[in-house]
Amino acid sequence: QVHLVESGGGLVQPGGSLRLSCAASGFTFSHSAISWHRQAPGKERELVAAISTFHTSQIYVDSLKGRFTISRDNDKNTVYLQMNSLKPEDTAVYYCSTVRDGSVRYWGQGTQVTVSS
């Protein structure tokens, strides 16, 4: 059974940093690409970053390039999203996700990130 658990969210001041973690179980983690998404209030969920099985990573939102980094530790079955220089517009629920069985997308429960002074 695929299980994704996000952690590391919280309240941070503008300019601060957070590292989100996505702990995975129930599938062969090292063979799976993992992505981070976020959903701000009143907005659609958007793809933030993804990392392949070969550790190739990509940030998909231009405003996040240079501030966010995605990485993975296959020994710990965990993917990280390092978020630096956070801005109020980064406030959202952050989800990790993976696709299995060709087309079935699985989601974690999400972790709230609030950037506010």
C-alpha cells in the first residue's frame, strides 16, 4: 500500500527557511519519481518540483528557482524540499506525490506552510 507522509511545515517569517520531508513506504522508492505540489487558498494545486530515480531534479515554478531545492535519500525513502527566502506568496499546503501502476497518482495528506510576520 502506497503511503506518503509529509512533515516539516509550519509558520515562518518572510525570508526564513523550512525543509519539508516526504517519507514514503509501500513501494520501491528508489525506482520512483517523486514530486512536490502546493495549493494556496482559492487556487488550484500546482506542480512545484520533481526528482527522478536518477536524482535529476527540476523546479517548475519560475519564482521558486534559486530558492527551492528538491533532493532525495533513497536509504531513508525520503524526498526533501528545501525552501529558502520564503515569501508570503509561498503560503500553501504542500503535498508530495508519486505515480504508480502507470497512471495512478498517490498523494500525501499535506503539510501547511505559512509565511507571515
